[in-house]
Amino acid sequence: MSQIEERFRKLCVMGLGYIGLPTASLLASKGFDVHGVDVNAQVVDTINQGRIHIREPELDILVKSAVQSGQLKAGTSPAAADVFIIAVPTPFKDGYEPDLAYVESATRAIASFLVSGNLVILESTSPVGTTELIAQWLSEERPDLSLKGTTSNGADTSVHIAHCPERVLPGQIIRELVDNDRIVGGIDEASTELAADFYRQFVAGQILTTNSRTAEMAKLTENTFRDVNIALANELSLICEQLSIDVWELIKLANHHPRVNILNPGPGVGGHCIAVDPWFIVHTAPQQSKLIRTARQVNTDKPEYVIEKVRARAARIQNPTIACFGLAYKPDIDDLRESPALHITQQLSEAGIGRILAVEPYIDTLPKVLANTSVELCDQETALAQADIILGLVSHRQFRKLSPAMLQEKIVIDSCGVWR
């Protein structure tokens, strides 16, 4: 990686969440002048104090250093820059329709700051065609700007637009932002090349170039591949339950085949990516995505299966206490987005089938969705002492250390193989 080129020196990062903040702080540590933007004033104040509002290894040190050096500043409004990075949420509405309101709002917010030669990059995972929509929205806001790579007397007079989806794993984001290969696709060749040159400033992995639609579809395909494979594992777990087969042993044996790699089943699929991205494909091409839709439905239905299993066991006990081990969507992180464990805990509480304890070592207070329920947040020692039913929902490292003797007197429902 070479010294930063002046044409990329000033950055404006829209969105300071799980992707935007690590990206902004990493780039600031590399010498870029970074202005981060978030609509939440409390988040902005926290960052400007050199602190963080999310949990991610090494991020606190990185943000503190970046703020103290003056390379990272946060605000609630955009600022002039050479490169604008959009890293805002892309959830879906009722009926699994993609909600691009945050992307549109961020795009229109930066429009007045754009000048010829600027680069706009969408990093948010998005339905196919979203990068082209950004060009459309900017054209509406700034008809004076060229968006198609035109030149005049050899000078660039256009605003370039590209998509480069994030491909990082929570818990390893800082390292993977540098080490992972990146896919870059622009609305035209000039945008693709300029965006690729930008990422070469700080990415050690390969920069793979294509067009914006293919780049968008690539990220969706990566997560859909995983969703379909998890759906196979989850469906196998239902079949094995019916046939009195140990699904964990079955998968272990099947995976000894040199060309088979079945994933492990769980209580469902969570997170902003795998639980969401396949629906973007289904919405865009509903008639051609039958397998993807079915797999998504299998994973969506799995939490209800776990809930019914707990109901059946709890019905045998008078006033049962049920301890839900884990609320996060995956092991060893505090991210609760689209978490099946959180959904299961909430539904068990609302069903009124007993006292519900939640054990989640990565949070200090219950999330809002559980705030008005009877769920009690406690440590694992309290849960083990008081619970009749132990429900394994997330395979956190410290849960895996529990010995069989500690669970011996309990009814154990292990939905994720944490105590295998």
C-alpha cells in the first residue's frame, strides 16, 4: 500500500454503525482526514469524546487514537470531501420489501457538497440496482453535475459512483477491512477504476473489479449461499428429531466425505446480512428464486420450532424457570440484530409459560424489545442455580466451558450444539 494520494485525502463517511465506525476510524489511522456522520447526536458526541457505542475488538483503541490525532471528527451533517462513503442500514419493510430510505436520505444529504471529480461509494449491502438509484437521486438534486464519466480537455468533470460491499465478520472487522479481498463495481468504467484505486490505498487483499449490478449481486449471493446451507442443516435437525437420530453425529460423519461440508443447525439465522440479504434477491426476481425463498422460510420457521419444544417441556413443570443462554445472533459478540435467540426469549416471555431468565455476557442491560417484558437479565451462575430448563441459544465461549455436571440436574434443550 502506497502513500495516500491527494485526490483521496478527505473522506466523509455516512453512518457510524457496525461498518461505518470501524471503516472511518481505520481510515483515519491510515492518515486520511475523516468526517463521520450519524443522525444520532448521542452517537456523535460519544465518538467525539474518543469512545464507542458498539462492541468490537480493538475498535475502542482505534477510535480514541483517531479522535485524539484529529484525523477523525464526527457530526450530524456531511462536509465537503473527495470521497463519500455511504454505510447506512438497509433493512426491509413488511412483506420483506427492501427499505432504501436510509440510503436515499444519505445520498440526498451529500448532494450539495459534491463537486466534479468526487467519488461516491455505497458500502451498504443493497438490492441490485441501488447504485444506479444513487445516480438517479443525485441527478435530481444536482442536475448541474455529470454522472457518466465525461471529460473536458483531458480533465475529469464528473462525479463517480460505485458499489463496494463490506465483507467483514463481527469480532474481526478491523483486520478484515484490510486483509479481505474487495469487489468494486461502478456505474461506468471510470467510476470502477477510480473506486478501485481508492481501495488500493489501504486494502491488502485483491481488488476485484466489475460493474455495480454484479458487485451488488455478489454480496447477496455470498450470504444467500450460507443461508441455503444453514437451511439444509436446520431441516436435517427437524428430520433427525423425527427419526430419533443425533443430528450432530450425523453431520460430523457426513462431513468426512471429501466434497461435503454441511454446516451446523441452530435456533434460526440472525444478523443484518444472512437473515436479510436473500430477501433482496427474492424481491428483485421472485419467480426465479424458489430455492432461495424456501431456504429463507426454513430458517425463519426454526425459532418457532424451538419455542414449541420449550413449551412441551415446560408444561410438565409447575411454575417453571427457563434460562435462555444467549441473546446475540452469533457467538462472542453483542450484536442482537435479527437475532433468533432474542426473538425466542421474547416469545417465551409473552407466552407466560414461566419465569424467563436471560444470560447474555456481552450486554449490561436488556434490549428495548425486552424492556417491558418480565425477562430478567442475570449471570450464568444465577441461571444455573435457579432454572429448571436450560435453553442453549448461542454458543458463546464461556457457555461452552460449562461442565456436564453443572447441567446434570436440569432439563437441557440445546438448539445450537453449545454443549456437544
